[in-house]
Amino acid sequence: SLKYFLKPLRPDSPWRSVWDGLILIFIIISLIITPFQLCFRFSNVVIEDDELDVVEALSLVIFLLDILVNFHTAYYHDGHLVFESRSIALHYLKNWFCFDCRLCLIFSLFLINQ
């Protein structure tokens, strides 16, 4: 039911661990692809990189989805899990939100300028 999907995720759930692993994979891919593209973009070498563009666009989508997931993931405070949506949102806004938004902004600008 819809109520199940609206319930905040547990940070220690198996699904969240799989999601964090996926995010880690996309971060590693981005750490490899981005310098490669920057290097060849400003040189006289012409390369076909449509596949790389798809990977970058997919990375941006995954990172944007990660922002939504983080807004919906409970957190620990003084050893207790906090499941209240407002508290989760404020906690995320105070901690990782700016970093995640900057990352998505950099990716979107990189995709637009190609």
C-alpha cells in the first residue's frame, strides 16, 4: 500500500545498504570518467563519447534520486532512530544537502556545456 512507501527508511536496512553501494559505484565511475572527459575536451583530440554522456546523465539522475532518498531516511540521534519526517528533512538540510546539491549542480552544468 501507499502507506508502506511513505514510511521513512531505516538507515541500517538492506535496501539502504544496496542503495549506498549503488551510489558508491556511480561516484567511482564519475571519478574516472570526469577527468578523462575534461582532459580530452580541451585538447585537439576528437572522441566519440555518446556512451560517456549517457553514463553522466544516468549519474545525475541517480544523484538526484539520492537526495530524495536521503530526505526520506531516518537517522540516529542519541542512540535512537528518528522517524519524524520534519526532523529528517531538517537533519538532512543541516548536514549533507548542500554538498549533494553542489554535486548535482556540477554534473548538470557539465552535461549542459557539452
